[in-house]
Amino acid sequence: MSQMILIYEQLRDIILSLGMAPGERFSERSLESRFDASRTPIRAALMRLETDGLVAREERGWMVTPISLAELEQAIEFRQVIEVEVVKLACLRAQASDIDLIEEILASCTLASHRSDWHRVGSDFHVELARLSGNRFYMRAVEDLMVRLSRARWLEVWDESGRERSWSEHRSILGHIRAGAVQAAIEAVGEHISGVRSRNLGNRLSDGSGHTVRGYSVVGKI
């Protein structure tokens, strides 16, 4: 694997996990020191991240792109459609052994687990639900959505009550799928997504434009 790819993947993970905050400014020189690399692979990695929409050029350097409320709203609208179809198919196609595996994924987090573990398990849960549908296009769509929503989803697991709520809602969705209860599963996943939107976009991120939430730069207004 090339040095550029390694730097790109590491920087991408750092940005998505909020190791570098939305709105944070940085220079190529600082990354050269951080990754012990020359400017050529650093710049190539940044150009790729720019294409991903995660960084933007500035006159004297670079900036981690702020969280965009408009993009998040569109992603959630798309998610509401996709995940309803996912659970419909999962209720019809899921094997008990596959559901057991997702149960194990959920059980891997405890109250003592770090926020990063809860964040990872939450993403894995939704991707594995998509796998239960047996449709690889849905799975790819959900994988992409989890990446697009990654930075905002940190707000959902920020405190203990949020983590417990997510765990409970995930368990409920999976229980309905295990029972083959299509309508109940649809309602549960719809309420879960609507709740996440209301808590994170409606209550925490929509109080104005060009502002910060927990120190993270946010742009736009719902």
C-alpha cells in the first residue's frame, strides 16, 4: 500500500472520529511532521479528502470542513427510505444465526465501554441490518450513509443516556426482525431515525448558522 493511501486512510479516520474537529485549520507542514512524510504524499492525500468533502483549501492552508446541516438533512431523508426497505427484507430473509451475530455485536458494548466503541457498534449494527436484507446495493448505501453521518453521530453517543437509548432502540428493531414482525420493525426503525434527527439536528444543531456545537463548526440551518 502506498504512503499516500496510508496517510489518506489515517487522516480520514481521524476526521470522521472528530480527532480533528470540523472547522479546524491546519497546514501541510503540520501533517508532514505528524506523519513523518514528505509534502507530495501529504498533498495527494489532502486532494483525495477534498474530493470526499472532508477538507477544504484555504489561502494559507487547509480546513476540516464544517458539519453541513443541509447535507445531514438530505442524508437522513435518504436513510429513512433505505432503512425501511432494509428491515422489510430482513424480516423475510434473515437467518437466525445472522441475527445472533448482530446480538453479539450489540452485547460487545457495556456501560464501561468507551464512546468510540459505542460509535463503532452503532454503525456496524445498521450495516449488518442491511446485510440481512440480502441486497448488496442496500448494504453499500447504508455503509455510505454511516460514513456521511459519522461526525454527527458522535453527538448521539456523547452521554450515557444517549448510549442507553441507542442500545435499547437497536435491540427493539432486531427483536421485531427476529419475530418477522414487518410493520413493527418498520415503525421501530422509523422512530429511531426520526428520534436521532430530532435530538441531533432539531435540538442541538439548528440554533443558527456559522456556529459551534461542543466546539465543532456547523454551517446552515434546518
